[in-house]
Amino acid sequence: MQIQEHVKLSTAAALITAPLLKKDVWIPFTASLLIDIDHYLWHAVTYRTLSLRAAVRYFGQADPPQLPQARLLHHPLVLGASLFLAVRLRSRVLGLVLAGLLFHVSLDVFHVSQMNSLKYSLRAQANNKCRQCGQHDDALQLHTLHFSKNLLTRYNPEYFIVLCPDCHEKAHA
């Protein structure tokens, strides 16, 4: 899921929960957005650069590796430890931070399931043939033709095609 989608949905969640959370609404909102700092920190340590541009380029490539070490704050053990601490310390702040983290992770899980569903159905429709070069490939990748700004039409199959890894890289070049 792209950053702007997380911002939109986190903002909507903050507006909905504002009457309940009042002045503390910023805590889960901020946590739901800042959780992705783990991607940048992993990139900075792994590639020994603080360049935000390099990190954006890395994660914006055609099919970036989904490495667990790049998603430390998303890991169930980290989330479980946060829950344990929040309950053990009876900390409202930690509970609200955890709520924001869980909201973000739930959006990621939903997004991945939708994208996988699209990939498998479009791959079957294409008979495992790249839409660009026509080559048979069992490792076809999902490519976005149109990025819908409307979250309700984000996963419309007409906005995607399946491409072989070479054609997918060329499409992003």
C-alpha cells in the first residue's frame, strides 16, 4: 500500500475516533504513519546511506524484495511485546501506539491479500503469458497501469496487468 493511501485511511480513522480519544487521537494516528520508518532504517543500515531518495528508489522498484528484516516494527513478536508491555504497565499511551501500529498492519494485510488475488486471477486469464512480450512465465508480476486515487476502486482488475520480470522492470524504467 502506498504512503498516500495510509495517510488517507489513517486520517479517516483519526477523524472517526476523535470524539472518543479527544486530544490523544494524535497518538495512534502518528504511530500508524511512522511505523514504516523501519523500512528506511533497514535501507540506511544495509546500504550505508541516509539518502531518502535512494530508499524511495529501492522500495519503488518494479518488485522490491519483501524482506522481514525491513519490516521489524510490523513483526508479530514486536507487536506482541508491545501488547504485553501496554497491559503489564497499564499504559494508555502504549495501548494507543499499539492501536495505530495494528491499524497500519491490518491495512497492509488487506492490501497484500487483494494484490495476490488480482495477480492470481490475471495470471490465469493470461494463461501465464506476459501481456507485453507474450512469453510464457510462471513468475509473472502484477503491474499497475492506473493508480486510482479513489480507495473504493483501488483494486479494479482493469487497472492492472501481469508482466514477466524483464518487462516489468522495463515498465518501471
